[in-house]
Amino acid sequence: MKRWDSILLKVFLYGLPAVIILAIFSYSYGLGKHSQISDKLTLLNGFVGLTLALWMLLLIYLNIRLMFSGSFRNKVLARITFIKEADEREVMLTGKATKTTFLTSLAILIFLFFLSCFQVSFYRVPPEKAIDGKTRVVSLNFGFNLLKASRKGNPDETMQKTDIFSYTRLPLSSTGVILLLILWQIISYNFSMQRLIKDEHRLR
Amino acid sequence: MSKCPPRLKMTNRLHVLRAEHRLTQEQLAREIGVTRATIGAIEGGGYNPSLELAFRLARFFNTEINAIFSVEEEK
């Protein structure tokens, strides 16, 4: 890891509490009535905005370094995920735990993909729209878009219908899914590691 | 069709040698360059060391690998 990266990382971490305080100040400034705000506060708010912008630039730089610098990634992510590789046994255990984490994450991703493609709805249609006198309809759909496309008007949706039950795609935002997967990776790795160490003790 | 080879079980005399040299697991681990847990795992049979580590242990105790590690067929 470069010395420059190490310094920037420390600035990022130690500056985090200050940035949170500044963000709260900026938010409360935004809530205030502009007629009551003094020039000094406005100047301070400008400084806060500049600081936040610089901190965000730093965040982008560190994220890019995480992707492209192996040594930086090893140092930072190994610390965040509590990876220990003090000797060959720990390297072997890490490998096993990582394999378990990789496979379970893949299984979760496949499951989430399935959930995001699948749509099911039970609904009632007005008697005049009923087919063979049946007013209850079950609708199943399966499909996916590689790119975010604007939804075109579906003739089914314009029809007057009363939903009984409807599941249309994953009820989580993409940010939520990514955050859950990050947390899952850390939890799964540490859980697998603990289990492997316990198994080792059991063999004794 | 070829028969499946019998499984081999590794046993070792590491705890005996360590006791003979009056060393704690921590001291041996420091000398060999591994963690105390690894020495404990080898002694307990929970972990089979690499050839490199086995040679390092043999060299440290001034003996042959065969004098520390042996194999027997699992029943």
C-alpha cells in the first residue's frame, strides 16, 4: 500500500465523525428560515459544503483504489472482514470459509434473481370483463430487463380490477440488496470460520 | 473399476517431543513461526501440517520427519 493511500485512509476515517457533525449542521441550516440566518452562518454553510464535497471526492478515490490496488484492498478489506492469515493453517481455514461464503452468496444471488424476475397476482375483475363467468384471475409472469426500461402501459393494468394478492418483483431497492449482500459476505465468512475452528477442536 | 484406496490417518509425537524439550505450545509456535493454535491443532490431530512446516518442525527438534509424523490406515 502506498504511503499516500495510507494517509488519505486515515484522513477519511478520522474525519468521519467531523463530517457527520458537519452534515447534521448543513441539514439543520437547510431547515432554518433564510430571513433569520446571518451572513456568518451562510459563509460557514458554504465552508461545510466544500468540506463535504472534498470528503466525497476522497471517498470516490478510495473506492477506485479498492478496486484496482491489490495491496490496498488486502489491507483495508481484510481488516473490515476480520480476515486473519498469520500462518498456513489460518490461510487454509480462510480458504475454506471463503469457499463457503462464495457458494452461499451465489445461491442467494440466484434466488434474488429468480425473485426479481417472478411476478404473481390474484385479482378480481368486474363481471362484464369475466371470462366464462369467472371473476377471479391468477396471473403469472416471468421476465427480466438487462437495462432499466420505462414501463409501457399494460392493458391489464388499465382494466378495472381488485387486487387480492400481488407480488411484482423484489420489494427491495438495488442499494438495499447490495448492502445486504455486503453484510452477508462478512457475516457468512466469520460464521464459517468460527464453525471450522470449532470442528477442529471437536476432532481433538 | 479401480478400488478406492484406504484412507490414511496421520498421527504425531509432537506433544511428546515438546515435553521432552520442556517447551510450551506458545514457545514452540514462536520458534517455528506459527500461531499457538496451529501447534495445538497439529498435536490434537485437527490439522495436518504442510511438508514445509513438517520439515521445519523436524529440523527444530533435530530429527527426521518420520520420528514426528506417522500414518496408519483408517479402519
